[in-house]
Amino acid sequence: MNDELKTELMKRCLSLARKAEGHTSPNPMVGALLYKGDKVLAADYHRRAGTPHAEALVLEQVGQDARDATLFVTLEPCCHRSKRTPPCTDAIIRAGVREVVIAMQDPNPAVAGNGIEALNNAGIATQLGVMQDKAERLNEAYIKHITTGMPFVVLKVAMTLDGKIATPDGHSKWITCEASRKVVHRVRASVDAVLSAVGTVKADNPGFKPSIRGVRSPMRVIIDPNMDIPEDFEVLKTPPDTVIVTKNHDTYKTDALRYIRYDGELDMRWLMAELGKTGVMSVLVEGGASLTGYAIEAGIVDKVMFFVAPKIVGGKGSLSPVASKTFRAVNEPYAIKDMTVRRTGCDILIEGYLR
């Protein structure tokens, strides 16, 4: 089998894996297929945590025909037993698969090369690294969470061409077009939590729910130091879950809320670590200039999404997107890496990584 065919088959696996975006946390997204005799016998993907893995699904579909086939999978097959589903390596070995082509090694310490070793010890050939960069990008949130305990953080900003997020009186609806807002709703549906602050909540009364049928709503994490949210506001209505991050030791009347309490000034890295401990793998920051500034200064942001609308607002008092306490020199900025630019309706979306 030539490299070009292997790449095409792995592309298909990656496309399948992405179908589960927003549903597999705290598991990674994984796609797999079985190839034999110049044809694909079966192709499938992991749906959600606790359900069969992609490898097990394709092996079950073909039964005895899996013998001497080549298995393509986007992530190293699991080999440990401390989970709800049996090890995929056992199923692969029993099925008599001839070769396993793998996009990336699993960074989970319970696997991390052990799955490949188990296959090799059983006489099954393996190839690692086919479309590895794409596989790592697909599961960037899983990789960060499993290796650091911290969630992968995406920062979203919507601004005008002259760099404004609101007029002096705080008016900001709607800066971007409907196509951009649809992208944001898809991102909300893909993350475990949305992080915002009381200022944004009081100004806009958002629900932070994706307006897409059939998808889950992320947890809302609201920084509300003094418990200032009006009792009838959307974020206090559950479901979805809402976590109030506060210095106050009182509670709102809604019993379903959860609380993270702190003293003094909020340490954003500490907050991310606390969320990570509860299994939150990814966070979308949707707030005003102050929260954006705090997040960047604290070094918690992994990825940025700047939606730029073809509008000019002007005004010295109009708000800019980042109101941090300090600034960087022009020759020593917060640098954006691996930047991409694309159209979203009449707007431009600039994405990149803040490392």
C-alpha cells in the first residue's frame, strides 16, 4: 500500500472522528476503518464516553473478515483496563488484523506507546505518524488536559474594523453578521464550558447556549465576585449547569447552581486547574475587555478567534477588545502562531495559537 493511499484513508478516519465533536469529552475523538483487498470493509467513529471505541465498532461490523486486514485509526489503540470499555488492543489481536496504521500516539500515560507495544508483541505490524499533525490538532483539547490537567482555552472576540467591541454606552449587538454568530454557536457546542463574567451577563443577559438542534449546551462558568446577577437572568436558569465563581459565601435561590469560591484576587490559572479537576477539557472565553485582558495576562489562552466586521464605529470612549492591566512593547507582543484567515459571511475570522 503506497503512502498516498494511506494518507487518503487516514483523512477519512479524521473526518469521521470530527463527527463526534462536542460529544466525547473527556475522551478523545477517534475514527477508524478496516481496509482489505483494495476496499474499505468498514468505517466508524467513537460516539461518546462509555460507548464502544472506533476500533471495536469496525471490528464488530466485519467479524471474521477482519483477519489479515489493515486497520487505520487516528489514535493509538488503548490497552489499559481502568475504563468502562475493554482494551481495543485485545480486540485487534483476537481479530487477526495484519497491520495497524496510526496517526498519533495517545498521550495518556496509561497508553503512551504501550498499545503499540502490545500489538507488536502479538506480531501485528504498526505504522505511526500518518497525518499526525492533523490528528494532534483534532484532539488538541484532549492532549492538553491529559498531559497538564488544565483545559484547552479558546478566546473569542467580535470587533469592528477599527478595533472596537462596543460603543461608549456599552452597546454591542450585533457587531458581527449571522454567519459569524453561527460559527460561535458551533464552537459553543464543541466545548465543555463557556467562561464569562458578571459585567457581560448584566449587560446582555446571555444564555450562552448554542442555537443548534440536537447538540449539548456547555456548562456556564460565571465570575461573579459579589453575587450581583439578577435572580431572573438566563445564566441562573438550569439546565445547562452553571458554576458561579465568587468571593461571596451566600448562594442564589436556585438550588441547582454550583460554586467555586476564592479569596482576594482571582487567579485565572488556579480557576482553570479547578475546572480541569472536574473533567472540564475545553473552555470558551466569551466576555468583555477586562476578562479578555485577564485571560491573556494569566497565560491561560491557547487559541484565539477574532471576528472582524467591516464596520467603523470610532469614538475615543468606544471599548477595545483587550483591557489588560499591563501592555507589551510592540517588538515583544503576545504573538499569534499558525494563523489562518477566512471569510464568515461578510466578516473575517482570524484564528491562531497563543503560546
